[in-house]
Amino acid sequence: MEETEFPDERLELIFTCCHPALATDAQVALTLRTLGGMKTDEIARAFLVSEATMAQRLVRGKRKIRTAGIPFRVPPAHLLPDRLTAVLAIVYLIFNEGYAGRGDLADEAIRLGCALAELMPDEPEVAGLLALMLLHDSRRLARFGDGELILLADQDRNLWDRGQIQAGRTALERAHALCAGAPSGAYALQATIASLHAQDTCDWSKIAALYGELAHLTRSPVVQLNRAVALAEAEGLETGLVAIDQLEELDAYHYFHAARADLLRRLGRSVEARAAYERSLELARSAPERRFLTRRIAEL
């Protein structure tokens, strides 16, 4: 390739793959498969669809590239914003896979986020995504112990990377400044929530309100699940459980069952909690999460 202004070769390839002639989901899935180090089943879990459905999407995307003659070409600078939505989603999903325990992918996503911030310093959602990843990753050492997942409330805060938290908050301040009074985007909202989680005491009412804003913006049932968990802490376990039970479309999502099981356990409804934990264990793939769920079941 000719010399370009891209600060990172892999980022350059990601922008090249994200051709706007393809649907955004297809852009993201194909790029994760070819460049992101993720397998078809991992991508399917990220999109909350079956592996067979995702495999079909990948095939259709490749077919469209071939039949339409979509060129594999680095886009000029003025066309980069047209591809930014897909690029941000790719980096975010790579980080999410890393957050579940693959530190190499989390590191790669943060590196891509830094390169993206250098390439497009005036895009608020670029700064928002970088802030989100830095804030979440700052708790990496505290999230796992003896090969098992450790929940936020039980984490040793001395293991949190305070320098990385500050770097994340600096990026978040930049995202807010770039919005110039306009509403925050999805990544900046999530980063704001992550910043609140990184405080020694969580303001659950504020977190629940922010998840409400995010749910209105994204229409995502996963966001609604996070809001329900925050409501449980802010307004009571029964309130959170009622909100969770309205999200039956997440039946194939293991965090849905894990969150529901936790509320049932804390309410003393042990038989129901055990069944929910067992369903979550059936769906979970991360070894630390599976060990955590197995221990919860044994405790019940």
C-alpha cells in the first residue's frame, strides 16, 4: 500500500474492510473474522445470534463483495467518518472479548483506540470509546483471582490502576468537550457509567438513570439488563428482578441468567436461583466465569 496518514497498519486495514456498501453488521462481522482474531462462534455471541446465523451472514457478506466488485482500497481522509460507526463497533467488540479474560485482545483494542484517537482527534465518540476501554481495563488485575471472576463489590481496590482511571477520565472530559453541549453518544455515556463504577462508592441511582438514557439511545435489551441490575441496587432487589423478567428475548444470553440468579439468591429464593445459575453455566464460555458460576451453584 502507498504511504498514508494512518498511525497503525491494522487500523488502516479495518477502515479498508468497512466499505459502506455493506450493512454495518456485515462490515463488523467480516472484519472481526478476518482481522480481529475472533472466531465465528465468538462473533455470534457478540451479536447475540446463533453460530449458524452468523456463518450465513459472513457468507452473504463475502458474496456481495465478490459480485458487486467492492474494491479493497484505503479510503481517503474525507470518507473516514462514513466508516467510523463500524470501526468503533469493531474495536469495542474486540475489547469486550478481551474483557472476558483474553488480555491480549483487550490490549489490542486499547492500542487501536489510541491510534484512532490520533487519527481522528475531533470525534467525540472516538474519545468516548477510548475512555470506556481505559476505565474498564483499569480493574483488570482485580477482576480475576485464582482463575475465577471477582465481582465489582468484592474487588480489591488497591489493585485498580489509578493512573489508567485518570487517563480514562481525561479522555472522557475530551469527549464531553467535543460534544459542545450536544447529547453524549453511546460510548461516552458508557464511559461516564464506567467512571462512576471506578469510584470507591457507586451512585446507583445515577448509574440507573444513565443506563436509561443509553437504553433510549440504543434500544438494546443488554443495556436494559444493565439498567435493571442498577435499579436493583438503587431501588431494591424486587424492582430489579421485575425489570429483568421483562427481557425474555435475552434467554440465550448467559449474563441475563447470571444477573437474574444473583437477585434470586439475595432474595433467598435458592431453588430458582440455582436453576438460573445452571442455565447461565450452560451458555457461558469463559473459563473464569464458568468457575464462578460453578461455585455459586455449589454454595446453593
